[in-house]
Amino acid sequence: MSVENVVQEFKDYLERITMLSETSSILSFDSETIAPPGSLASRAKRAGFFELEIFQMETSNKMRYFLDILAPHLDQLDDVVRGMYRLSKKAYDDGTKIPAELVKEMGELKEEAGAIWAKARQENDFDSFAPYLSRLIELQKQMICYRLDGEQPYDLLLDDYEDGMTMAIYDTFFEKLKQVVIPLLNQIKASDKQIDKSFVNVPINLKSQRKLSEFLATKLGFDLDRGLPIHFVLEVINTTYE
């Protein structure tokens, strides 16, 4: 099979993973807005299912096949496909170190914890959320331990969140930032100027929020005919938490 054909199969395979991920995200919107509390158990099971399906595709023998075949031909690929390859290899290398059952449990627990946290936040009840938070931290530690190969654990977490980042990079960045921000803050504190902050607490009705959101989305180039309108998201969230 030619490299071009393998690349096309690779793209098709990644598209299937993307479809699963996008479907899971859309269903999560329901969970975070108007899903009834009694459906939590089934939603958690569903979340674990999607998490496991995506994980198994990312770490499958088929993925290994694509990575092995394309590796000698990376210089022939365009930047986009090389990026797909790099991220897929990273997901494969990390994922094949972690037990599948741990991934499934994490997916289910995140769904449950999210719902419990939303209720606990409204009722200022941290104690009800604390056990879920503790378990999330414990599972994350377990997953990191499987992946460790001489790195600092937090470096792995940073890299997961922002590709390529480490504590050393961020330490250098924030040290430079402090040199500018701290003198500026001291200057602000020493100033006698009083800034009018009353606008921060002015209620804004949904119609105005909708107009502003659509204006900003259009300015950013977002096509409201191709995605969920932002004002709809705002209305659902506002209605949910009224």
C-alpha cells in the first residue's frame, strides 16, 4: 500500500476518534445543563463507555500499524499530518502504559463528580463533594505513576494540559512576568486614583447578553450557521441556574 493510501486511512481513523469525542462532548452539555438528577448513574456509565472507546482506538493495534508504517516517511508528510502523527504517537505511548479499567473508572467518576460539584457549589456544601475530589486525585496519581519514566509527575500533567510545557519553562516565564507585574501592582496600590467598578455588578438581561455574544462571535469569525449559537448556550445555562 502506498504512503498516500496509509495517510488517508490514518486520517479516516482519526476522524472516527474525533466523532466519538465530539459526541461525548455534546452529551456532556446535556449533563451540565438540563439533565435530571436521576439520570446521573446512566450518564456516568455512558461517559465511561465513550472514554474507554476512544482510549482503545488510540492504543489499538491498528494505531500501532499506522505509527509504524508512517514513521520512516515523516519527511514526506505535510505539517498537518506530521502534527496528527505526533499527537497520536503521544496518546499511544502514554495510553499503552495505563490499564483500560482505570480509564473507564476515571471517565465515570468525572461525570459523577461534575454533577455533585454543581449541586455542592450551589448549596455551599464542600463536604458532599470532598470524597469525589479525593478519589479523582487518587486515580490521577495512579495514572501518572503508570506513565512515569524519570520525569517529574507535575511535568506530565502540565504537558497534558499544554503540549510541551514543563515546570522549568513556566518558572522562567513567571519569573519574567513578576519583574513587570509586581512593580505595576505596587504602583497601582500607591496611587490615589479610585476606579469606578460599579458596572461589574450591573445585571444584564438575556437579550443584551445574546446580542453581545453574537457580536463577539461574528467578530471572531464564528459561523453561527455551523455551530451551536452562543446565545442559546447562555439561555440554557441561565435558565438552569435560575
